[in-house]
Amino acid sequence: MNLHRYGRLLVAAVALAVVAACGSPASETPATQAAGTGKLKIALSNSFIGNQWRVEMENVFKAACAMPPYVDQVECSVFNAGNDVSTQSRQISNLISQGVDGIVINAASTSGLNGVVQQACDRGIVVVSFDNTVDAACGLTVNTDQVKFGQQLAQFIVDELNGQGKVIMVTGVAGTGADNDRNKGAMEVFAANPGIEIVATYSGMWDSATAQRATSGQLPSLPKIDGVWVSGGTDGVIKAFSAAKRPMPVVGGEAENGFRKYMAGILTPKVNGMSIGQPPFLSVISLELARGVIKKEHPKESITIPFPVVTSDTLVPGETVFPDLPDSFFADFTDSGPNATVILCQQAATDGTPCPGKTLDVNFGKR
Amino acid sequence: MRDLIGRLVPTQAGLGYIVLVATAAAYLIVYTSSLGRFPTSFDYLSILNTMLPLVFVAIGQSLVVLTGGIDLSVGGIVSLCVAVTATTVTGTGIAPFGWLIVVLVLGAACGAINGVIVAAGRIAPILATLATLSIFTGLALWVLPVPGGSIPSVVRNVLSNPNVPTGLIWLGVAIGGWLVLRRTRFGMRIYAVGSDETSARAVGVPAGRVKLGVYALSGLCGALASVFYVSTTTAGDANAGAPFILTSIASVVVGGVAFTGGRGSALGAVAGAVALTLVIDVLFFAGIDPLYQSLFQGLFLVVAVLLGTVATLVARRRRAAA
């Protein structure tokens, strides 16, 4: 009857835990402990960490935490949950117990964390979600406008072609909100310009290798192409055109470093294009929003930030294109220009180390 | 002397409890040393409410494993039932609970389909349930293409109240259900089929019907898990079930249920499920670098399974010596 012996042990353990719980009844409001005295505690709760974008996103967060003003004001921590909602939910519960002041979330599910986020809000914790945001109404969000992404790239192609020409569209992963929105924005602009003819639409799955394979397969049956609109995997599309010895079209695409190398003429042939991306520094903006709201320096409202945009003419090596980083790197880990949202250095994105001698200045202003 | 050593080493069935007690102790230690106080009722409640779905799926999975099978489709059943729960369960008063019963029937029906394929079609459980996993997941996406939906607050208050441990009642019901089930004729037949199907058939156990029943029960458990999932998260996601495939199997393994069938208990799987949930918290408060968390979760599994193997070996040697 081993089972019963262990069963009794189990009961003993549970009893111990319950006694422990009753022994500490007055500590129900942990959230406010750290406020006012010393540093703010802000945690990043990320879902999975399996791709370049997520790695850069966490690196810039860590780098920002090690730079002024955050290094003096905020104590940061980072947690990854994988794509498992219950793990992320447990981690957020534990953050609530720890008494953090703010939680910054890239969610495993837009709906699955509603319950725990509500509990965090109820305890006065500021919750900011970004990229894959949380639906719960009490949380703040930081994101970009994906419809605008599609519109802006399409408008660039239309302008460069003076409203006349044959265009192909390389879309992303079907069934995701971002893919739908991007395509919708592009279709609006192309439809408003009758001189533009869309000769092919196919998916590149937001992946350079897939986009290259798909484009190589399509090209032999296509006429001369004047413009290409790419939702992701842009450098792959260019490589396919180059390999097929086709004249290089005007390209509107994502923020892959490889694409920008072609745009800057670091790789040949030089491409005339515009590059826009979902910036990894959304994590830093969210950190700033959380800090600002806790310190009552910002109004408690969600933010939509403008996309970091560069064209072939405005690229600056070392600032918006990085000759010594791989093609797959997302070069939009930093914004650029006089109205930049935030400026970060290369080592912040590659190693998560602070940019030497720099104070981070986050600009929420609209362009 | 040998007897003493034998008594100190757990049998495989007791493994789940040992692992649970060790994990719970580790949790209390890292929590108190990290925060300087004991866990509060908030911690216990949130652990309880987060672990309930896995506990239910693990019970279902353990029933199937006890017959020597495996049910990969739990992921699909949970996804489908989550999608249906989040989209259809509405209204006030008693009405939502009527819908919940519909969801439970749906889950049991999905499980029964597995049972028919395995028992009547004589297809290996791993193949049959892999196929139905895709079908159920596809149906879930059809019902709820983008995450969303809602649950009436009356359901939430009854099932996984964030302020009162109503979850304990349901945990008790689940455990009680198992304790009754295993004393019924059906419960004994589960063990008989899992231990030796041929002999069981020879003495007149209707193995096909038993299997059909187990898979249907596993589906029912999946549906229960979905209801609690939606109740805790307050919304649905058609991909909600995927993580439960591996975590339910891991719970069964940690709980000391033998994959060859016939040995172990659903209670062990419950202990395994609770331990697996607590491991996340132990790693959290131990301050393990998040990059290595999945490494440590894996190590935990390996150690637990190795313990089980050692226990079996010792038990066998003890039996041989006696």
C-alpha cells in the first residue's frame, strides 16, 4: 500500500502549504511595495524566442535597460514562455506576486492572457503589450499600423513608376492579422491607380528562402516586371530576379538587412526601393510607455508609432544598413532621421549591450 | 537491509507523489527565499486555476495510456472545444451551463471517433489520433479563425473564480470520479486490457468496447479542460490545445503510468500535472536565465523518468530476491 503512504505525504505537504498561506494574510497587495522607494520593477514577458526578430527585440530591451535614464530608474527582468499560454500566464502571475510595477508583453495568444492581465491591472500594475498584443481592455498597447505598411510601399511603387506598369505582390503568412492588413492597404492603393496592372500574387511566407523559390518558379511565365511589392523575404525576391537575369524592378519591401544592402549598392545589382519594417524596438517603446505611465509623466493611453522608413537615397551605412551584419538581420532595430522614435546602436541589437555614452530618448510624437 | 533499501525506493506508481512533494517543497523554498514571505492565497489560486486544464487532460491521457494506447488528438479536441466554448456559451443564469453540457458531449463524441478508429478499425492509436488531431485542429480554426470570443462571468465565478478556490471542488470531483471509476467493472477492465489484451479477451472482456469508452472519456476530459481554459483566460484561441499534447504525455510519464499499459493510476498523472505546473514557478523564482528554462524543464522530465526506471528495476530485483 505504497500509494496510501505517499498519499499521506501529499496531504501533509498540502497542509503545510495551507498553514503557510494562513500565516501570511496581510501581504495581499504586493504591487505597491516598490513604488516611490528606489527603482521601478518592469518585466518583459515574451512568448517564443525562436527567430531573429525576437532575439533583436529582447536584445534592444536589455540594452535600453542598461542605458540612462532606465539604468538609474528601472530594474528590468526578461522571461520567455515559448508558445505556451499557460506558461506565460504562470510567469505573469509570478510577476504579480513579485510585486513588479509594470509588465511589458509580447503575447503567445492575443486572447489567452486576458484573465491574468486583468488580475495584474486590478493590482495597479501597468501592463503594456506590443507586436502580438493582448485584447484585455485594461492593458495599454504599442504597435504599428499594418494597413499603412501596405499603402506606403504601394504608393512608393506607384510614384516611382508614374502610375504605369506591371507589378507583382509577394504576400506573407495567410490567416494572420498583419498579412491581411498589409495586403488590404496595398490593394487599396493599386486599385486607385488604373495604370498599374498586378500580374501575379503569391505567398513568400515572410521568409527569404521561400520567397526566392516562389519567385524563381513564377518568373519564367511573367512579362517584364516594373515593380515588386513584398510583405517579407525581400532579399530572396531580389536574388531570384538577379539569378534569372531579369531587369531589376522598383522594390517596396521589409527591413531585411540583405534588402537594404542591395538598396545601398553594397550588393549588386543596386536596387531602387523603399524598406519598411515592424521594428524590434517596439519593446523599448513599451518600456518607456510603462515607465512614463507609472511615473505619471505620460497619459495612460495606447500608442501607434510610425514605421521606420528608408529609401535607396536615404540609406546610411552603419545607421540604417549594416555591411558587416548578415542578410537576415532586421536593420530596423533602430529608427533614423531628425524625428526618429528611438536611435540605437549595432551592439544593442547584436549583443544586448548598452550604446556607450548615450542617453536614450524616446519620441512618441507623430511625423 | 535489502528490504529497507527496497522500502526507501519508491515503486513506479508512487513516483508521481514523490516528484510532486519534491517540486512543491522546492517551490516553497525558492519562493520564500526570493520574496521573503510565504506564497499568498493569490499564488495558490492562480496555480490552481492555471493547472486545472492540464490536470483534466492528463487524467484522460492516463486512462488511454493505461490500456496501452496514446491519444495525440487531445490537442485537437481541446482546441475545438475551446473554440466552440468561446463562441457559443453565452447568456445569463442557467443557459450557459446548458451550452457547457453540449461542449462536453461534443468532446466525448470526438473521443468516441478515436475509439471507433482504434477499436474497430484496428489502427495503431498513435496513427489514428495523429490523423484526428489534424482534423479537430482544422475544425477549431474553422469555428474560430482569429482568437477571441468570451465567457459569461457567471460561468467564470462557478468554475475558476479568481477570488474563491472553486477550482478545488472540481479538482476533488475529478479525483473522486477516478477513485469510483477504478473500482467499477469498467475500471478493472481498463487494467485488464492494458496488462494483456489477449488474455483479457480470452476471459470475455470486451476489449473493443473498453477502448471505445476510454477514448470517449479522454475526449470528455479534453472538453472539461477546454471549459476551464476558456473560463480562466476569458477567451478562446483555436491553437490553445497544441501545448497539451506534450504536457499531458509528460504528466503521465512523471506520474509513473507505464507506457506498456496496465500499471499506474490517474492520480499519479494528476500529481505529474501539478508538478509540471509548479516547475515553471520553481524555475521562475530560482532566477534561471529564461534562455535555459526549457533545458531545465527537459532535465526535470529526464530525471523523473530515470527515477521511475530505477524504481521499476529495484522493484523487479526485490521481487526476484523474495
